[in-house]
Amino acid sequence: MRYYTLCLLVFISTYCLNMTFISIFYHRGIAHESVFLSARLRRFVIVAGSWITGIDLKSWVCMHRMHHAYSDTLKDPHSPKRWGIFGTLIGQLISYNKTLRELDLKNPDYTAMVHDLDFDVNILNRKNISMLPYAIQLAIAITCGWVFNYWLLGSAYFFGMMSHPIQGWLVNSFGHAVGYTNFDVSDDSRNNTLVAWLCFGEGYQNNHHRFPKSAKFSVRWFEFDMGYMVANILARFGMLKISKVRFTTSPTDGFGYWAESMLFEVGANVAPDLSPRNVSKMKFRSKIANDRTAPSKI
């Protein structure tokens, strides 16, 4: 029983480490700058990110910004409208490899998306050894099984560390096909509660696409964003800062109240939390059909 508990703890720990890199460092930190990493942590993420996640940071940011700029159109790198829900698992890999190639070729359509980044594609990808992190993690897992006869423990380690393809598929597919909406936005983004709980709040795609500069993806009182909680813990240790932003709520901004317009002073770059009492008085009427955020502002 203790062995199985250890295996579960190893999987959860490595899975959460991967999600922390992707959801907080890559996504909220570098792609959107809704959190600002300390200089030391930023350097570490740039160098070590590919080794830990198996995903190149610059290419991931480029692809993600393209997703926001062309969400659920034929130019969206991983929309289920383009690839289908299950096809997105392969489609996102195809788009990721294409992004790597286009950045290497200095295609302006791609480089414009990441012109603000002061680092290059990771050396693993420049040297065509991008599978090395997977090989190393697999070697560690096989060592656990072959040498120590802990096959389940090794498997838990490997699938936790290298879990991003599945995480990404859940968010990119179900987050744009299955779930409820809080806002009427110009794409098919949805809030999928199960995916949000599994992926550090990333399943709240509808909220995120309405407030892409918000470090907090949850909006309503019953929504839980574990990634935002982890970001606050890291902020307490001085590893990052959560940016502050104001959200104006008014009919023209598309976030209508039955009562008079309100201005939320948000202390940690979040969309307003909606209490049950206020939810019953609200109409979510976001109108941003023609609002395509500039790549550098995503």
C-alpha cells in the first residue's frame, strides 16, 4: 500500500511541476506577462524549461499567441474546429513543429509574434536533439524499473514529467468545444470544469479569452484556479510578481450589470470574482467580435 501511495505522490509531484512550468511560467509569465518572473527564475525557465517539459519556450509562446490572434479560425494552430476534438492531439504537435521551423526560417508572420522576447529557440531544437529530454526522463523511468524493479514508480515519474501533450490536448480541444460560457466572445472558447481542475485552471478558456491579461482564470464564485493559487505562493517567496490591472465594467466594455457600472480595483490582475448574490443580477454581454489583440499585447 505504501508503494502505491508513493507512486501516486511521485506522479502528482512531477505532474504539478510540469503544470507549474507550462501554466505559470510559460503561459501567464512569458506569453501574457500577467505575472512577472524574477530575473533569476526567468533565466532558469529559459534554460531549463525544455529539459523539464520537453517543450521549447519560445515556440510555445509563439504558437499560443497565434492561437489568441486567430482563435478558432483556420489559422489557429490547435483549434478543434480545424482538427477535431481528438485530432487536436496530433494537430497541436504538427503546428508546434511547424512553428519551430518557421521561427528557424525567420518567417515574419511567426517572428512578429515573439519580437519582444530576448532569447532564442532552445539549443536542443537548434541542434535537432529536441527528443533528448524525453529520452533522459525515459532512462530514469527504466532505471527505476530495471535496476530497482519499481516499474510502476518509474512509469509514474515519466508520465508525470512528460504530461504536457495530454494537458495541452485537454485544454486546446475540450476548452474550445465542451463546457459553459460566461462571456460572449468572438471564438468558441468554453469553460470546462473538469479540465480546469486537472490543468491548473487552464480549462477556463472562455474566461481567459475574455481577460487574457488576467493572472486569475476563474471568475465566478464556484470556479477554482489552482494555478493562480500556486502563483500566489511563489509570489510570497519572491519568485514572481502578479501584475495589477483595472477592469472597467460597463455596458460599452461588454460586462453589463443591472445596477450602475462599477470599477474593480484588482490587487492581483484578476477578473472580478462574482458572488452568488451578484451573479443573479448580471448579464454577460461581452462584444469583442472584431477585437483581435496585437501579438505583442496578448
